[in-house]
Amino acid sequence: MKKLFLTGIVSLLVISCSKKENSEIQPSSDSSTPVTVNVSGQSLIESSDCMSCHTIDERMIGPSYQEIAGKYSEKDIEILASKIIEGGSGVWGEVAMQPHPQVSKADAKKMVEYILSQKK
């Protein structure tokens, strides 16, 4: 039963992980250079699939942002940004976080900075 439940959760994660918009907006056809928009970590998270597994203050499939902020600090931004991009497992339980290779390192760092700002 437990194996069936975990299989269902992993299937849900795979389905929910989809390529989302990045922080570049293509300008009108009269210019060929993309314009980079300064997007906040919060808006990057809200426009991604992160909220299907995480919330600010309650554990869901993955830990809450407050739990993450309680465990890590600003010195861990680089490591956590890499985990967003590459995925990871074993730190918070058996369910692995899916990789998000479409997220740039700069955007992943913004996301981590927002998560760490949720510290109680």
C-alpha cells in the first residue's frame, strides 16, 4: 500500500513538473534583442510548479519554506539553487524533488533568497 501511495505521489510530481516561463520577455518584432525583466523570487516561485509540493508554512509533499529557512542560511544559497536545478533527495524524506533544468542559476538564487526570507 505504501509503495502504491509513493508511486502515485512520484507520478503526480512528474506530471506537475513542466517547463515554465523564464524571466526573459521577447520584445516586439522591431527589435531582435530580448529584454531581461527583473523578476522577484516570489513571482518566480508562483509562476513555477513549486507550490504543487511546497507551501510557506505547512509541509506538503516537500518541506515548507519556513522549514527550509530554519535549516539553511544565506551561506547555503549556492547549494540550494543547485538543488532546485538538479533535483535532490534524502534530506527531507524519501520523495525526491524533481530537477528543474529550465531554471537559470540566477533565477534559482532569487527563489532561494525568497525562501530564506520566510524564516520565522
